[in-house]
Amino acid sequence: MSLTDISRVRRFSRAVTTETGALDQSFLGRGRPLGVARVLNAIGHGRGDVADLRLYLGLDSGQLSRILRGLEEEGLITTETAEEDARRRVAVLTGKGSAEFAEYEALSNANANSLLSRHPDPDKLLEAMDFIASALTRDRITIELADPESPHANWCLDRYFDEVNRLFKQGFERAKTCDPQAPAMRPPVGAFLLALSDGLPIGCVALKGTDQGYAEVKRLWIAPSARGLGLSKRMMQETEREARRLGIGTLRLDTNEQMPAAIALYEKTGWARIERFNDDPYPTHFFEKKLT
Amino acid sequence: MSLTDISRVRRFSRAVTTETGALDQSFLGRGRPLGVARVLNAIGHGRGDVADLRLYLGLDSGQLSRILRGLEEEGLITTETAEEDARRRVAVLTGKGSAEFAEYEALSNANANSLLSRHPDPDKLLEAMDFIASALTRDRITIELADPESPHANWCLDRYFDEVNRLFKQGFERAKTCDPQAPAMRPPVGAFLLALSDGLPIGCVALKGTDQGYAEVKRLWIAPSARGLGLSKRMMQETEREARRLGIGTLRLDTNEQMPAAIALYEKTGWARIERFNDDPYPTHFFEKKLT
DNA sequence: ACATCTGTCTGACCTTTGTCAGGGAATTTC
DNA sequence: GAAATTCCCTGACAAAGGTCAGACAGATGT
């Protein structure tokens, strides 16, 4: 790695710490020290569990305990013992606490908004941010089962169709293809998987159950910002695992010659070329994989 | 601005603070509090002036004074009164201090390096980082006079020629064009300007003096990561100001039809199309501007 | 039933950071 | 040359962050 490259990284990190340092400042606008504000925000984001908080914020048990007591005295939270284990405690926002949390959220949003609107090309800035965030949190991307009609799923599918439409010379109409119905992508016949990075969806894949002895893999999509991280391979592995769990023995999929990266992936991971098995006008290549 | 966009910005900022938080941790590996380490590093980077330090690090005068005394007791720095103003003090690294500073630099470099080498496509990551760093530090981009043969200038010029070569279908050979000689780009006949963002060069422009009653604007280049920020306009304004300072009354420039953005800029900022005034094979458009 | 482990809380203590008023020396202004 | 200003230092104090040993209650294993 050349020295210039390193100084580019360091310039980035200086720029970002200066900026996000200013972002931290916004937390101070409400007369509460940073540590306390961070704890309040973490609780607001659903991390009420004390042990979880300690881990997440890297705080000493004594320190966290004091901060929690302080918040309790302010009337912003209450603490209850957890049901499943009476040693553990869980912090919960009171009404006043929720209002205060909302104020912090508004501050954060306003900050993000002003950062974005100061830039002449916000879309490009967002793309670069997504790319970097995906790169940095790569080790923390999770793949989870989701409902095919949930907002996150729809967000991904919309992007998928947009992209396919742009890619195919002849265009792509959702009505003409065999778009799987939601029930076929739900257990026990099928599944829908989302890749989440820090809570935001960055990829999806569907497993569509059929009554013909096989299931189809469809709608594999990875956000542009998350490509090149080996995520599609992970998604496919998870899909196979899910298929096994559902007792499915044979997987099929179709794809188009204009997606060479996808085709290469399938060929590298044990999929076999087969004859056309449907009359969808868009796909040109057909694959099958037996699960053992 | 949509809520999704805002959550994308916030995801970025969380990802980055987690990562650069870990980077700050590295400063703690040497048994010194963060504030002290920051001061030592700033001094190592040439910011020895006490008033400058205070401004740069945002420290209270009392606090900085205490930190400096601490570093002095450790034998890492000495402070001297400035020559030009005996009230001001300047901190200088001792031999031991330089060694310590070098250790911090090595830590930082190793950190940046590991971040980069963990990524499958470091070049793309660097580009995204440059883009964001330029966007965030936009208000702090400075334009300075530089020597046309300095390393920074050469770095920019190399990139300029690379890019022109890629842009022109017929290619571009530095030998065939009228490449101005360095002395023509130095005062008192000409100038060479660099755009610096946090010390790194991100653009250049040359003012080439001639003995024919006008000067030529040449080699206007902005790093891809810094485009769209209105920087070329600022560079051209600075060039005109510099020309006035040198007593130049007429500016000329040539450009190529394959650079529509540049042509649009010239037309919008008071340049007039004129006849070809040289026999350089590459340019297709010629402009002139009278300075009043 | 007993010992052991786990999760949280408390109190004590220290370091670091943040803030402010005032003093002394050098410089600038009039 | 006197007054005002600028720059750095000092001392005092408060707030916040960090660390640790021990107490207590609940969970777990034998």
C-alpha cells in the first residue's frame, strides 16, 4: 500500500472526525453530558437491556449504573427486572423520556439533512456514504428472514425491478414475468431473506415454493454500494440452508445472459445448466442444484 | 430530503464513528491521554505555535498550557518565544519527542493500511473516501501559490495528462503540445496555483506568461473527487486575481470540444471566443478575457 | 442444600477535561 | 510615553470520565 493511499485514508478520517465531532456537539445542545445522551439514545433505539448497553457503549458497570440512576432521577426512564432472568435489568423510556429522545432524534436528523443539502450532488454523496458504510460494517451484515411484503422487502424489490429494467435493452415489465406471489415466498413453502447492515436493507433474495417438487431462487439483489464484498455468495448459502430447513431437495433458478457475474457465481458454486423450465420471456439461462 | 436519505447519512456516520473511534483508541496505546496525544501530534505536524494550537484543537488556554508543561516535563518538547513577537510561544519537538511522534505516525499509518487492505476493492474505497472528504472539507479548501516543479504540482500535472490522454480519441502526447516551461509559470511573469484540501492537492491551474502582451491560462485540473463543488470557478477567479497582481491585462486560453463543462464555464464567466492563436494540434476552441 | 457463577448496584478514589479570573510581559495605538 | 490590547501562564475549582473492590440477589450445577 503506497504512502499516498495511506495519507488519503488519513485525510478522510480527519475530515470525518471533524464533521462527526460537530455532530456530537449537537448532543450537547440539550444540557446533558455526552455519556448520558448516548445512553438515552441507545435506550430509545431499543437497547434497554443493561448488559447490552454496557457492551454496546463500552461503559464500565459502575459508570453505567450511575448514569441510569441519573436518568431515573430526571424522570426519563424507569428500570425493571427482566422477566426471564431476575438478575438482569431493563431500562424503559417514560413518556417524558420518549419526548426527550424524540428531541435528540430531531437534532440528529436536522444535522444529517443539513450535511446533505449543503452538497450540490446529494445522490452521489449518499452513494459514496453507503459504499463506505457497507465496507466498514461488512463484518456486521446480517441475513434475516423477512416477510416478502414488508416495507424493507418492497424497498429492495423496487430497486431490483428498476435495475433490471435499465439493464435489459428491451425493457422489463413486471406484469409479463412470472412474479411470485407473496404466499409462495413465506414459510412453510418458501422464504424471503434480507441482508441488513446496521438495520438498513442492502440486499434480498426470495425462495419461491412450487408444487412440482422443487423451489426457485428469485430476486437476488445486492445494493450497488454493497457489491464486491462477497455478499451474494453468502445470500445464496443462506438460501440453501433455508431450503434444507424447509425440506426442499431441488433448487432451480433462471437468469439472463446480461448478468455475467451472477452466472459465474452459479457455475462456481455447484449449479448445473439445465433446459428451459418455464416460458418467462426474460431469462436466457437455467440452472438447477440438488441439495444433499 | 426523504427520511430514508437521512437514515442513510446517519448509518454512515455511525459506521464511521465506530471505526474512527477504534482509530482514536490507537492513540491510547501509548499510555497518554487523548488530549496530550493530540497536542503532540499537532506539534509534530508543524503546528508548534501556541495560539495556532489552541485554535486548531479547540482548547482552552489554561488547558493547553498545562498539557504543554506536561510534555515539557516528559522531555518531549521545548518551548521558545517566537522571534517576530516575543509574547508568542512556539513548541518544538526534542529528539525524544520526534521519536515519540514517529511512533504515533506509525500507528496511524498501520491503522489506515489495515482498513484499506481488508477491502476487496481498495481503489474504489479510496475514491469514495476522497469524494466524501472533499465534500466535508469544502469550506476549508484553500488555493495557494506553488512552484510548478514542486511534488504536489507534479502529482496534479501527471493526473491531468493521464486524464487528457484517456479523453482524447487520438490520444495526447505531452511532447506534441506546447507544454509551458516552468519559468513561464513562476513570478514575475506567471504563476502556478494549487487547490489544497487539508494539505492534500486536489486541483491546479497555471498562468503562463508570454512576451506578446497576454498570459495564458493552462492546465486547469480538478481531482474527480472534488468536482461539482464549484472549485474550477474559484480557481479561475484566483487566477484572474493573480494576473491582475502581476499587471497582466489580457488572458487567453485554449481548450478542446471534448470538455463541454469547461467551455460552458468560460462562456458563463465573461470569456469571449476568438480565432485560433497558436498551432497546438489539440485545442479546438480559443478564448480571451480582458481584465479591467 | 450447597457452592459457584452471573448481573447489577454502591462507594471510594483518581485522572482528565472544562471554565474562569487574574497576573506579567510584549506590542500596538494614540 | 501612557493607555489599551494581545498573548501566554498560573491557580482554583467543578464536572465528567474511568477504575476497582465488595455487597447483594438470582441462577446454575452437583
